[in-house]
Amino acid sequence: MSASLAFRVASVIAVLQWAAHTTMFVRAMPKHGAEEAAVVHTMQSHRFDFAGASRSYWDFYYGYGLMAAFVVLIEAVLFWQLAAGATTAPTLTRSIAALFLAFNIGHALLAARYFFVTPIVPDVLIAVCLAGAVIALSG
């Protein structure tokens, strides 16, 4: 597989990951009974002063979830742009691919530790594509 194709495939996977994460995150409602609903309600209703702003744990949870989705969208755009740079600037492109390869492996490990299998799959697939791009750009 060429580096350009590997970047384009990684980009498409990242767009799908962004769309799924954003849709599922924004539309999520407590589905696992009264205990889950109580946790969500508590996270939303108890506010405290944090660095001069009134916030709840829900604000942090929701904000970090949206930031995670935004990072994946930026990653998708970057991978698409790197596909073009693979032929014009292979050394720079390889180093950026290696950085995001490490990022996706780290993200997959964190997801494995703190979440569940679904978010791990796109990270692993993207990592495989980026590894392919790094190898293709090394030759």
C-alpha cells in the first residue's frame, strides 16, 4: 500500500470515528437503569467553583467528550493533507505519521483501560494505516 493511500484510508476511518463519536455522545441518554440516571443527574446538578467559573462534573465530562470528537476531526483533515505531502515531503510526513501512530496507540491503550472495545477498533485501524505509511515512506 502506498503512503498516500494509507493516509487516505486513515482519514476516512477518522471521519467515521468522528461522526460516530459525535452522534453517540450528543444523543446519549441513560439506558442502564436508575443508578446510571442518578449519576448523570448528580454530575449535572452539583456545581462548584473551579478556576473562577461555576462548573459541574457534567460540564467537564461533556466538554472533554466534545473535545475528543474535535481532535478526531482535525486528525482526519490532517491525514488527508498528509496524503498529498507523502510525495513532496516524505521525511516530514513520515515524522508526523510516526507521532500520530504513537498517539493512536496511546489512545487505544487508554480506551482499553477506561472504556470498552468499540473506541479501540478505529484507533487500531488508524494505527495500522499509519504504520503502513511510515514503512512506505522509509523505503
